[in-house]
Amino acid sequence: MTSRHRDALQIENPHGLGADEVMARLSSDSAGLSAAEAERRLAELGPNRLPTPPKEGLLKRFFKHFNDVLIYVLLAAATITAVLGHWIDTGVILGVVVINAIIGFIQEGKAEQALEGIRKMLSLRAHARREGQWSEVDADGLVPGDIVRLRSGDRVPADLRLVEATNLRIEESALTGESVPADKSTDAVDAKAGVGDRFGMAFSGTLVAAGRGIGVVVATGANTELGRINRLIAEVQTLQTPLTRQMAQFSKILSVAIVALAALMLVIGLQVHELPLAEVFLAAIGFAVAAIPEGLPAILTITLALGVQRMAQRNAITRKLTAVETLGAVTVICSDKTGTLTKNEMTARHVVTRGGFYEVSGTGYRPEGDITLDGRSASLQSSSHLHAVIEVVAVANDTHVAEEDGQWKVTGEPTEGALRTLADKAGFDADAHERHASIPFESANKFMATLNTVPGGTRRILLKGAPDRLLDRCASELGAEDELQPLDRAFWEEQIEALSAEGLRVLAAAAREVAGDKDELALEDLEEDMVFLGLIGIIDPPRPEATDAIRSCHTAGIRVKMITGDHAGTARAIGIEMGLGTADELKVISGAEIEAASDEELQAIAHDCDIFARTSPEHKLRLVKALQARGEVVAMTGDGVNDAPALKRADVGVAMGIKGTEATKEAAEIVLADDNFSTIERAVEEGRTIYDNLRKAILFILPTNGAQGLVMLAAVVLGLTLPLTPVQILWVNMVVAVTLALALAFEPAEPGVMQRPPRRPGAPIMDRAMLGRVGFVSLLIGGATIGSFEYSLHAGMELAAARTMAVNTLVIAQAWYLFNSRFLTASSLAPARMFTNPAAQISVAILILLQLGFVYLPIMNTWFGTTPVGLDAWLAPLAIGAVVFLIIEAEKALLRARER
């Protein structure tokens, strides 16, 4: 096959061409391709499957966790200590680095399996016509030009241009976001029509809900609509999270400062004090090890992991550690409508008759709710109008609703499921009606009719369907007093318009009595004398908890935007009901408007508007990118394949766990086990708490490093004996700091955490006040440590004992400082706050036991160069720690006074 022939098999916009023209262009006919021609095309175009992307190997995934500036400095320090023969130092430093990498490797796993999830959606077998005969073939063997048959329950195996369609309805919500199956026909549509409006097409991976059809394959594999989304996911570039950006920036600044100061120490030690090279090198390494917060990556990982566990208890499963914290920085949540903000379960809301306007409560297919008229409960016995309408929609209905595994599910059409649930709420028994004949729903007619014997022996035609089709067939209506009166078409059209304006799908009911011996039903029986009974308004309702969650997000300064493939009217009505805006101010932007906008124009549109309808996967992706270009931190939620590219691009992708497709779950960082939007709001609160706790941990750990670094730097610059050895420094950094800092990971949320605006996306993790605190505390504890060491030497203690005193002073001062760090600015002296986190007291108790072992166990004395000291030697470190605690509380009080 030449390239010209291959190009001829790739038809652009087949939905805009007639079925015959498509067949002609593909050199196909109703008998299908010959086996030889199908083989030739398969060899040229390749199998009907999505390409497999290259995967990262295990080693690459592991070693990428070493890609950090601070890790490079530690590895250099380990190399130098090894050259100098200090193997214990080398082993401890390398152990710290490897442990951090292992934790990151295990926790994060791999988040690149979205393409595999999409591949699972593809049909495995297909009914194709070749050589004039129908046969079952492997779906991956289909080629453009093949004739394929579709039946109810089939998964569409490739993109098809329909040539026959009989009552064909296809569930396309995973691609389009529409709540109900799409009616299919063989008609051509505008070439620019969106995916949801291409009624003459059946798309690969979608599910046939009802009817049957025949289509010609127009695209396979990567050329299908599903393949196009697959390419989008593969091409999407994920962004660094705010935390990783901040930590990377912080690491670079800290690394440059540490290396510069270590170099300065080398120069001063060699040139000014003329110390031996090995001694100066060891002092410089001691300084680097002291100044680098080795415990910080471990604390960061553990804090995030604890947050992940807490979120799992709240039905949010986190696939990537940093995602929970990123949620805390979110400024915009973009949410799909169907199945996320709404239940994706059609629900009857209103019944309109001449007898009154009935309200129906309850959501979804669960048969719980009340039917009221003017605020009072209405029953079938007390309202003949309600009974008449419900009788029609319940009996002329082939759908079943049942409970499975705690979930109420519909077998059949979602719209008919809503009508069946309405009848169950009213207590109507449809089994008492014997059916004799029926006219099934067809796209051309848009109604369904049955002939039944009703209780009492009367035979009646029951008709339900599109209001305009039923109004054409009715000459009369059931009046307010149960009398027959001439049809007031203008009244009913006004009611239909009012219900449609609320975003409801409107169905009508009609009936008439017939002779008792009639047992057949034809279209002619519906042409006259039908009696119009009333209307039913149906909607995919908002989740009540989602409405409350949106209100909480607005309070927290987070904007919520609805991005859906559904119609503008439905999206607008749901948006108003959920509090996204008022009827006067809410503007809906269509997919066509997004398509026409430039990138700069779209940035303004994305910022100003909160509802976007009839959107494609590309539109959702462009909107996320436009918001990110304005500096927003974006969370995107969704459940369909059409949401997957935008989920992957967003700062945080959130997928629905129950109704979400595998592709969507794999593209997301967080999966909601309960499909509940309100879980996102709780996750944002958790994210903000985690960020606060990380800042507290940094504010706690850095003064330890600062104090130790100051001690080493001052000793070299002033020509003093080193108060601490590198191994003792590692003891303080890893054992003491981690033991205490871990307690901060358990801190509860600060008061009013969801009443404050999101943090600025570009804001540094440490503000000026925090840097001032770190410097101030480093000077306090570092000065106290040097003072304790020098005093001990002057008091006649041996070097090992003086260094033991220095370590004790440093450790105990840090334990006191833990209680300062529990609250960034609030007072730690308030009795009500002292015991809100038991982990703080437990960690101090563990620290005391560890420090006693450090001082008094012989093996520890050997490893760390310490020596036992008398009990009275603990009094000075305890007093110094208490003074440090009180001084910092005084500094916090001054800050609060300045803010006021």
C-alpha cells in the first residue's frame, strides 16, 4: 500500500460527511473488506491498539532520589572522610543518604500508568463483516474500512461512522462528561461539532447502552478519539509542586552558603592558624555535616507519610507524597460536574400537573425521599393527578433499580431509572399492570408506549417521552378537577421552558383508555385522542455535601470552577444551585469560545469565569495551563478519560475512586474512595496543616544545625579546640533532632486554618520572621554550647567530659525549644495548649533515655568519644534550656504586639 493510499484511509472529520461518502473514500461496501485487503491494511497501518510508552527502570527510579544539592554536599563529605580514614563518619553519612532515598522510592511508587488504564478500556473482540460474512474477530485486527456490528452491552472497538442505527444509544460520559447516553443516528453534522455532538459516530472505548447499529471503521489505535487523549496524556508535562520548588531553592541557597563558609574555614585554618591539613579538613567536614540538616528529608517524608495516612482515614488515597501538601497551597479547584459535583445518578425533581406543582426530595437511585405539594406530603391516594403521571412513567418502563454492595444501581437507561425511583418513593406497584404490547423508544420518535390492563380491568395506552412529541398527539388534558378539558398547549410550553431553564431534562406523560379486547399497539393508535397528564423534571443533582464544601473553599480563599462536557443550560443551573455564583453574575463559557480564544485571552477568561460547558479534553488542558500561567496552584478533579490529561497537568490531580476510570485514577495524585467532593475540602485543610507542621519542623531543626555550625566555625576562626566532633554532630542531627522534630508531625491544625487565604504560590518556605528566629536561636544555643564547653575546660574537666557537657547543653536546649516551636507565633505558655499533642511529651521522654545512654553506656562512650558525668552536671544544661525557652517566648510576644 502506498503512502497515498494510506492517507486515503485517514479521513478528516468523518462525522461531517455522509455515510455513503465515507464508505466510498475507504473503498468499502456493505459486504465488508476481503480478508486479503484487511491483511494489507493491517500490515500498513498497524494493529488497533494504543502504543506502549517506554518505562523508567527500577534503578533510575531509585537513583533519582539522590538528585538534590544537599545530598551532593553530603556525598562529597562522605568521600573526604573516607579518604581521611574516618570510616564511622563515612558509614553514618552514607547511611543517612541511602535511607532517605529508600523512603522516597517506597512511598512515591510510580504514577505513570495512565496509558495502561486507557488500554484496558479497549474492546477485546468485535463483530466484523468480511467477505460478506459476519464473524467475531480480535479487536486489534480491525482496520479502516471494516464493517462492524454493535449491540447492547458491547464496547465499541474502534471509531466508527454509523451507517445503520436502530434505537442506538451509547454511554459516552467517560469521553464527553454527559450524564445520559447519547442518541445515535446516521446523519452528518457540522464538521466543527464537538465530540458530544457527533451523533453519527461511535467512539472506541465507549459502551452501547441500548439498541443496535452498524458502522464502518474510520480510525484505529492511536488515531481514534481515545488515542488522541492517550497522546495528550503522554505529552503533558507535570509541574514541580510548590513544596519541591521551595525546598529545591532552599537547598541551593543553603548549599552555596555551607560550601562558601567551609572554604573560608579552610583558608583561615591553614593561613591564619597554620593548622595541619588533615585537622582543618576534618573541621571543615564537621562544619558541613553540622550545618546540613540531614534529618530534614526524613522529617519531610515522615510528616507527609503521616498526612497520607490521615487522609486515607478520610477516604482520600494519596499516590504521591507531596500531593497532600500541594493541596494546602491550592488557589483554584477545577472540577468536572458529572459524578464529582453531581452524583451521576438521574433524579426526578418536579412533577407538574393541572392539580399542582409537586416537589420530590432525595437524590440518586436510592428510593428514599418525599413528594410534597405546597409543603404538605402528597400521596397517590390523595392525588389522582400524581397517580396518573406516575402510573405512566412506572409501567411504560423497562428499567430496574436494585441495591448492590450498598450502592443503588440502575439496569437500563439512567433517565428511566430516575422514573422508576420516583415510583418507588411514591409506593407505586407496577407489577399489578399486565402488559399486552409496546412500542419501544426510538430516536426518531422520542417516546415509548405500552398497552396495559390496569387494576380494575380497564385497558389503557400509556405514553411517555419528549414533551413536544406528546403535545402533538394530544387533544385534551386532565384538568384540575379530574375532568377532561381541551389541551392548553401554551400553558404546558411555558412550564417546559421554566423547567428547562433550571437545567432539568423534561419528560411528559399521556394516556387514553381503549377497548377491552385490544391486544396490539401501532403508531396509528397514538396519533389522536391522547390525554396529556403532566411533566416530570429530571436532573443529575448536586451532592449536598459538595455544596457545603464549595462554601468552605470560598471561605478559605479558594475559587471553584466547573469544567464539564455537558450542555451550558444544565451546567449553569447546577452552578447556581451549588453557589458558584448568582443568576445575574454567572456566565457560562462554551468549548467553542475556548477554541477561538488565544492563550492570552484564555488566561483572562479562565480567571474571570467559573463555569465552562461543552468542553473537550484539549479545552480542559488549556484551561488548567491558562490558570497556571497566571500563577495559580490548580487542583483538577474528574472521573472520565476526558479528564485524564488535565488531571496529569494540574498541580494536584484528584480522581473519583468508585466511578472513575482506571486511566483517570492512574493520572491523578489523589483518589477519592467515596467520590465525594467534600473530601477534597478536608484534604485542603490537611494539606495546610502539613505545611504548617513542616515549617515548624524546619524552624525547629535549623537552629540545631545553625548552633552546631556556629560552634565549629567559631572554634576554627578563633583557634579554639573543637567543642564537638563530627560523629557527635551526627548524633545530635539525626537522633536528637529527628526524635524531637517528629513530634511536630503530629501537631493538630492551627485554629482558623480554613479561614485564611492560600499562601502565595511563589512565597519562600521561610519568611523574614522565620529567618530571624533561626538566626536568633542559633546564636543563643550555639553561644550557650561554646560557653558550656569552655567553662568545663576551665573547671578542669577532661576534653571528653567537656565535649559531653557541650552535647548535653545543645540537646537539652533543643528539647526546651521544641515547646517554643509547637506554635509559630502563639504563646506556648497557655495551659490549654500544652497538652494538645501528647507526642511532644513522649518524644522528650525518649530523648532523655537516648541521651542517658549516650552519656553512660560504655559502647556509646567508645563510638562517640563521650564520658559519664555526675548528676549535678545536668543542672547547668537544664537551666540554660529554660532560659532559652523564656527568651524565645518573650520574642514571640514582641512579634504579636507588633502585628497588633
